[in-house]
Amino acid sequence: MTNDVLARREAALTILGQLVAFDTESSRSNLPLIDYIESYLSDLGVASLRLPNATGDKAALVASIGPTDRSGVCLSGHTDVVPVAGQSWTSDPFKLRVANGKAYGRGTADMKGFCAVALAHVPLFKATGLKTPIHLVFSYDEETTCLGVKEPIARMGRDMPAPRAVIVGEPTMMQAADAHKSVVIFNTDVSGTEAHSSKPELGASAIEGAVMLMSELYRIRDEMVARGDPSGRFSPPYTSIHIGEVLGGTARNIMARLCSFFWEFRGVPGLDTNEIPARLERHAREVVVPHLRANGSHADVKTVCEISVPGLAPDPGSAAESLALRLVGRNRAITVPYGSEAGHFQGAGLPTIVCGPGSIDQAHQPDEFITLEQIDVGCAFMRGLAEWCASGE
Ligand SMILES: [Zn+2]
């Protein structure tokens, strides 16, 4: 191993240690971490811009290296991590521990490892004389609503030239991933009218309404399974629908006034994300509510979309795919099983690929880690990117 590889690994690990030390669980402020990145960049002579959230307790950060009048390559990472509560860790999750060729700590794989590798190469990006600029985006709330990247995206093409390629550094073992499903999560509340169970004609059971709606969801689910996945890229090869939680009723002999259920779908590319909620809504309006209102005039159904993460549709031959495949030395893109911010970038018309160090198998787990080998592969990617951006190709 050359001294150069070791030096870059050390630089990335030093920054990773700093990033891991900030507890940026999505419920907490990420501002101390943003302060750190801001001053790190500023010490290198790189200006950055903060984009705070509505309450001011979190912020995204964007920075650019290279010419400001040309379309560049955007490296995007989220700064928040999932909680450690209830997990059994061998050591402090917020203190980087390097042992047996692995760096342990919350966020090392998902995805402070990528952020650290990118930041460690800012001096190289600066020194290389880029003809194509490199943009850095650090977002928040990815693990909850996936909306903390919307502001940085809104600037692209408005306050700066739209990037020609976006690389979202979620852990893919440094393979280029060009597809993932959408993830859309809902809460449906059914309200009825309470009555004694011996007098069903005096009430409307919210549980009955909920069961009718859940049956309809499973009917739609069967249809989605039959419809399948035209792209042939996903496992399972269809849009899945899942009901995860049902809450309702107060006593065995009372017709329930309220029943709520939480459900989601994970859609293959090409699925209109409005289709399933619109069909459920129509069933509620045309069948369930009239049925309940026969004996309970206040009966109603309300469905709220809580989280909507758009899918990433394959875009063969896109600038992002070509660049990423070239830099990772592969000739085919892969599919990933999780949602990411990539669909938001793609939805804004920006060619986007998911590619980052570490494995999703370790993400969200106790004793989360990234191997030093993956850090090295990530560093090689950044070096290749710097060379490509210097070539002005
Ligand atoms: Zn992530």
C-alpha cells in the first residue's frame, strides 16, 4: 500500500471521527456538525451557504469548488443518522473506533463515511484546477421525511448552473445504482358512531369501515403483484403494499368510534404515486362512507400522506450513470432496496446515480461500521472524479 493511499485514508478517518462525534439523530439539531463542515471548508478557502429549515434548528449546507459558470458534478450526502436507542453497541456509537480493518460508529456506513471521504478530497479538488466544478450538498432529515434536500435542489438551475450529474453517496459498496422504488407512507383514520354492540342499528363501527378499506388495499396489492415490474430490476418484482399497524375501539361491547391504520407502498418506477391513494379514496367515498352513514351520520374517512420518497427510475446512458460507471470501473448499474434523496434530484430533471462506500447491511445496525477498504475505494473514486473534472471532458 502506498503512502499516498494511507495518507488519504487517514485524512478521511480523521474527518469521519469528527462527523461521528456529533449526535445528529434526525430528532436533533445538526447545526454543530454544519458549523464544523463550514469552518473546515472555510479554512480551505471554500465558501459555503447554509439553508436553514423553517424552525432554524437544522440546516443544509452547499459549497462549490471550481468555475461558477459551468455545469458541474454534485456530491450529495445527508448528515442525519438513525437513533441508537434500544440497540446494543459494544462501544460508544458517537466515538469512532477503528479495529480489525473496520471503523465503527453511528453513521459510518449511512452515510458520514461518504461525507468524510468527499470532504477529505476538497484540498485535492482545490489543487487540481477543475474545469468542471464539484458541488457538495449536505442535507438533513433524510432518515425521516427525506425533505431536507429540497432547498439545495431548488437552487440548482436557479442560483447556479444545473449540475450535469448528481451522485448521492448512500452505501452501495461503491457500485453505481440507478434504480430504487418509491416509498410512500400513509395514515388512514376512520370515524364512526359509538353504540352498544347489542344495538348495531344505532351506530357505525369505525372498525368495520377500516376492515373494508384494508380489504380494498389488499385487493389492490394483488393487482400490483399481477402487474409486476416492467423494468425487471426489483426484488420483489412488483409494487408492494403493507399495513403495519391498526388501532381501534375502546371495549368489546362497544361499536368503535375510531379506527386508524398505518400503511405504505413501495412502488416500481412508472407507478403513478397517486394511483393507490386515489383508488382507496374513491372506495372510501363511494362504498365505505355511504355504508357507515346508513346508521351513523358523522362517519368519515381521512387519509394523510405522511412521507413520500420518490423512486429512482433507470435512465440508461445518462451523464450520471456514464460518469459513475467509468469511475467505479463497471459496465452495469445495480438496483438498491432502499429509498434515497436521488428521486428528488431526478424529479428536478437532474441525472442522478446512487454510489457510496460501505454496505447497507451495516446501516441502521448496532456496531455500524465501514471497512477501511471501502474508505480506500471511496478515496480512489474521488481522485478519479478530480481527474475527470480537471480534464474538462
Ligand atoms: Zn442514508
